[in-house]
Amino acid sequence: MAGLSLQRFSAVLIKEFIQMRRDRITFGMMIGLPIIQLMLFGFAINSDPRHLPTLVELNDNGPLTRAVIAGMQNSSYFDFRGPISGVAAGEEALRRGDANFVIVIPEHFERDVVRGHNPQILVAADASDPSAAGGAVAALSGIVSTAIAETLTGPLAKPASVAPFGVVVHREYNPEGKTSTNIVPGLLAIILSMTMVMITAVAIVKETERGTMEMLISTPVRPLEVMLGKILPYVFVGYVQTAVFLVAAMAVFNVPFEGSLWAFFLGFNLFIIVNLALGFLISTAAKNQMQAMQLSFFTILPSILLSGFMFPFAGMPAWAQFIGTGVPATHFLKIVRKVMLKGGELGDVTGELWALVVILIAISAIAMLRYRQTLD
Amino acid sequence: MSDLPPATPAPLVIDVTGLTKSFGEKRVVDHFDIKVPRGAIYGFLGPNGSGKTTTIRMLCGLLTPDEGSGTCLGFDVRKQAGRIKEQVGYMTQKFSLYEDLSIRENLDFIGRMYRIDRRKQRVDQALGDLGLADRAGQLAGTLSGGWKQRLALAACLLHEPQLLLLDEPTAGVDPKARRDFWDEIRRLSARGVTVLVSTHYMDEAVQCDFITYIAYGKKLIDGPSGKIPELVGLETWRVEGEALPALEAKLKSEPGVEQVARFGTVLHVSGTDKDALRATVKRFEAEGTQRWSLQVAGLEEAFIYLMAGARDNFATPTGKAA
């Protein structure tokens, strides 16, 4: 074998393993990342979400109604959070995201069933949350039939072929059930997290890697000046991305923009800044550009999987929701969906804006503590 | 210290005692003291990893000392790093300007960092002095090693610092450029700028007014460069004649001989135990044909002696506590 040496080959192999072992962060990512993500996403993600918050407007109250409600509760798809009264209250709850479903039992429901007038139960579902409604709605007809079979016995029993009442499902905010309407607004959150975090982290780590950071901190420059000076150019990049996104969303995907521009503007500015701060934080931990990329990527997966972008937030187990609450994209996603699809105003998104502010303060504080004016 | 020139007790620009810094288990700088008078050129010598860079970084506020205290330019090295940075020009070992910025952009950037007045004028002036006025738009990364070094020096002089800290400024630079560089350092020193410079080169050490020699983070020798051989306590004999290579090999294991160095056609035989050395010299003088003469030990012998005594600090010291 001319030119190929096993010895040289194994020398390179051994060297690579030694370097791999020395690069603790990369090594940790290689081993830890798959395990963490498997545990996290394997258990957290649920494409058939259950225990979705549901409100019920009871305009009738009898054995049949109770049986239907109990059946829905037992199916574990619906989690009744209490009664409400009036159409406006139901709509408000859906828009604020307090409930995924509002169920309306019409007046004289029981009487109409017995008389064979075929009354209708209205189920208003928040269809801006993809796949949240699907499984639950599909399970509904079975639940209702069972409830009837158990309640209407004896002379009231109906032949199985005739449905004594109907269930009407209103898919709010996305009446056609278009996937693009669900996905596109959320994509802004993902695009911004991905690029903003990575660009900032890499730009700062580059200084350390090339040795220019040593020169920089030997000048009287303050940490805040470096942080702001490095971050602001990328805020501009974020603006350009958002503008491109909005044009594409409306012109190409026909996604509506129903709500307040002002609420949207505040939300995306805050979100961009949070992401840049996160990138800055990553840069204080990463030793080289490669590590910065890897760590950035590590933060992007939760943004995709735990934020409610791909899978309904309410359908995740409590601990996953807890982690998801710490992910900035979760809150921004809610803002975008509320504003663009549900016509949300500033008052509807204050909770999410505050959540972003809290995350921003936490990230910036850690980043500033970690960024040193010295080389210690 | 009594080594300062008695005539003009110049005010001290750097006055620190007990500076100590550890990275993990390793004590990189161990109770280091230094007093640097205004306008002096102070040479930092020592093998790789002896703590020269760490000491310089502590002096300009890039590292916080674990122990020790003192002042640099009258400011506390522990608490007033910000004030020190404003008046110090620090030139890093590695080229640390932006390779993807042009020469002018780099100087402009540095000028802004120090908020200098008449920035445009001073940058133009610096470009002119460098002889780079017509290449101001060229990317700094495309410059050769010697030019990069000159640019780096110009950048750290832009804010007219009181104190220059130069960390192996001439590593990898050709002899002509090195000589020009030192001419510039001399001019600055004459204007009252204090210069602290670390180096590996003997010809540069000779240019310094004061020299301190560091190994394993500890100061071994410190004083005016003229007094270094005396401080080392070396006696040197000069040998001329035939068959020097054979003599050199033989001498190395003789009592009293600690160092045999070859300078062209002569040998310099040195040792600190003068009596033992003289006995050996007498014996060889009687046996051989070479001519022996006692000469004043120079800085060069002293350094070769010091360098030979200290192994590379990256090697694990055996039987050492620190």
C-alpha cells in the first residue's frame, strides 16, 4: 500500500480523541445534548395533547348536560376551568389564551333533545394553536354518543342511527385550518432566535479568538459600551428580518394582521433585544466560534419544540411548560399569534411583554457578571 | 532599593510589592516587586512561561492580582484599573488590531476608544510618521510582520501614554525593523515616557536601563543593566588558541566551571566559585597551548548563565513547592 500508513492514520486518530477530550464544552455537548434533548422532547412533546384548558357556558343544567360534561372531563382531553357566561367572555378568554376551548350548551338543551329538535352544542376552539384542537374535537363525537346512550334510557332511548343533537365546532382565528396560518407567524420567533443569538455570540467570540479582545479591554472602554456597541448593529439586522418576514407573510402566505401594530412593534423589539443578550451571554461562555455556534444551536431547539411553535404549549406536561416559560420564544410566539391572528391589542399582550422583560433582565444580569473587564 | 541612580531620584511610575497571581494550582507570579522610575527603559527577561505577560497584564489592570498592592502612574493597581488604562499604552504579544479593518480604520477606532481630541489630525500624523499615509486604506491583515508591529506601536502611542507596556514586541521581526523599533523606544524614553518591555533577545536587553530577570514567577535579579554581571557574581576567563572544541568538551565537567560559551574564535569560561575556577584555569594553562586571560564579565555571559540556569517554565518543576 503505497502512501497510506496505518501508523500515521492512528496517530491522527489518537490526536483527535485527545483534542476532543480536552475541549470540555464540545465533548459535553456531544454526550449531554442528545440525552437532554431526548429526555426533554421525548416526554414533553405530545401531538395528541390532553388536559387542554376549557371553559363552559352552561345555559341548561340537567342529567344529560352533566353526562356530556363528565364524559368530556373523563376523556382527559378537556380540563374544565370553570363556567362563564356570555359570548363576549368566551371570546375574551380565547383571545387571551386562557382557554383553548369554550363550550356552549344552549338553552333548553335537554328539553329539545327529548323532543327530538336536534339542538346543537357549540365548541369554539382556538385554532391558532396548531394540532391543539384536532384530537380533542375528534374525540368529541364519541364522548357525546356515550353520554346519550347512558343517560337516555328506557322510553327516551333513541335509535342509534339518529343523532339526538349535533356538535358544531368553530375553529376560531384560522377558520380554514390552514397550516401556514399556524406556522408562519410562529416562524418569525424561530428565525429571530436563530439568527440573532448566533450572530451576536459569534461576533463577540471572534474578538476573543483573534486576540483583539485583549486590546479592547486594555483601553478604557466600559463593558456596557462594548455590549451595546456590539449588539445594536444586530438590532438593525433584526428589523430588516422582521420587515422581510411581514411582507412575505402577508403577500405570499396571506396571513392576516388583525391586531395592533404598536403591540407587535413593542413585542418584536423586546424579543430581538432578549435574543441579543442571550447571544452575548453565550459568548461569555464559549471559547471559540465553533463552541459559540454549538451553544447557540442548543438554545434554538427549545425555541422550536417547547415554545408552542410546533406543538401546543398547553398540551405539554407541567414541568415542560415550566421550562418553556423560560424560553423567550414562547412569549413572543403568543404575542405574534395574538396580534396577527386574534386581533390582539396592547392590553392583551402585557403579560407576555412583562415575561420578556423579566427574562431580559435575568439574562443581561448574568451576562454582565460574566463579562469581565479583566482577563481573569 | 539602593540600585537607583543617586543623582536624580526620579519619581516612580510603577511601585508595586508582593504581586501574586495563580491560575488554578499553578502560581504564575509569586510575590513580585518592582520599582520603575520615570523615563526608564525597564527590561523584563526570563524564559517562556516565567510570568512576564501575567505581570504586565496585572500592571495595566487586565488581571486582578490575588495578592500584593501598589501603584502604577500613581493609581492603585487593584482599585483604579480604569484610570491606569487611560494613560498606559499596552502592546500585546500577538497582533491584536482588527485584521479586517484598514490601517486608518484601526487607528481611528483606537483614537475613539481613548476619546482623544483632534482625532483626525492625530491619526493623519501617526500615518505620516509611520510612512503609511498612502496605504491607509489597506487592510491591516495584509501587512507584513514588521509593519504590523510598527502599526501596533503607533496605535498604542496615539493617546500619548505616560507608560508603555510592551510584551515581546519584536518577536518575529527582522533585525533592521527591530533596530528601528528600539530607536523609537529610545526617543520616547528621552521624552519622559516610561517603557517596560519584555524580550528574549540579548541585544535588546543591552538597550535597557534596568533589567529584571524572572523565572517561575519569581524575581531572580533586578538592577541597572550595568550592575547585572556583578549581581550575578560571575567571573569570566577568555581562552584563545588551537583545538578549542576539544577543550570546550573537556572543560564542561571541570570543578568551578559553570558555563563555557563560544564567541567566534574564543571561549568564555565562567563560574561563580572564583577559587575553584582559578585552580582549574591554572591547571589547563599549564597543560595546554591556549592563551588564558581574565576579563570583566559582560551582560551577555550573565544572561547566558541565567538562561541556562532556568529551564523552560512549561516543564513541570520537580521538587519545587510552588
